[in-house]
Amino acid sequence: MNREQSSAKLQRLHELLVISLLGGLPTIMLGPKLRNIVYSTIFGRMGKPVYIQEGVEFLSTSCIEIGNGVFIFKGARLDARGHQNNRISLENGVAIERNVNIGCLGNTNIHISQETFIGPGVCIAGPGDIKIGKRCLIAANTGIYANNHNFSDPIEPIKYQGVSRQGIVIEDDCWLGHGVAVLDGVTIGKGSVIGAGAVVTKDIPPFSVAVGTPAKVIKTRTSKELVNTRD
């Protein structure tokens, strides 16, 4: 075993000990305050104050950066394993609701900008890079998937054909309704609204309202009143 592997194992052991000891402490036992103090020794960066409820799972904490005033609620899972260059970054004021799953895979950067809200049960997954802008609202059970499985060979199992990765950008001040799916290679422009249950397969221009499967723009937000652009 080389020095780098030994260092990684020791770092993982330290991470496991800290999270095992403090991760389950309930709020009534000052759990969030203790986690705020001690977790700063294992994360890549950790602001003040940070509120982390009990039962939150972190993996590869040295690749996770958390800003000031971040809230992470029970059952969330942030997994930055897979590559030493992986990064999960939560800027100031981000709120991660219950049972959110954020995962990197290989050489992935997942960046959530300030004051963005991620609702319960949301899944955000690499390996493509994902950037979510400022003050976005991502409603419950939305899926943001920056990869596609290759399936051109009908003989080889799809599992073994690898994936493609282009990345996803959701610009500032977007609202994604309940159960939206955002697929790889998509940019959702600033100020856009995506209706509940929509599947976004192509770029959405700024200040648009899009609904359906696949999502289509039905209105634009060019003034205080919505302007209907449907033919």
C-alpha cells in the first residue's frame, strides 16, 4: 500500500469516527451545535453557522464545501466519492430538505449557489457537472441527472456500455415544480418556471414557462404579465 492510499484510508477512518459519534445526536442534545464545531475538521470547507440535523450521511467529506447559514435536514445524503477532484459545493444560505440525494461519481463538480432551496426527495446525480444558480426553488421529488447510458450495442448489456456526460446548468431564480426531470446536456435559462411533472430534454430560454413531456415553452415572463407564445 502506497502513502497516498494509506492517507486516504486514515482520512476515511477519521470521517467515519466523527460522523458515527455525532451524526445521530438529536437536536435536543445540542447535536447541531456539536456537529457544527467538530465537522469543520473533516470537510473541505465549512462556514458558520451551519445547521445539520441528525441522520445526514456524508461520504468523502474532504471534497464537500459548505458555506455560511446552510441547512441540511434529516435523511439527506451527500456522496462525493469516486475521484479526488470531485466537489460538492453548497453556497451561503442553501437549504437541503429531507431525503435529498446528491452524488458525484467520477471527476464531478456539483455546485449549488446561494439561497437555493432543494425540496424533499430530490436526486442530483453526476458524473456530468451540475451548476444550480442563486435563489432557485427545486420542488420535491425532482431529478437532475447529468448522464445518459449508452445502449447502441444490442448484444452487450447496457450496464457495461458506459455513460455519456455533458452537464446541466440551471441559471439563477428558476422554479422547478414537483417531480420535474432534467436530463443531461440541458441549460434552463434564468428566471424560468418548469411545470410539475415536466421532462426537460432541451434548453429552455431565459424567463420561460415550460410544461409537459418533453417540456415545451408555453409562455414567457417578459413583463409583469405573462405573454402567451403558443400558436
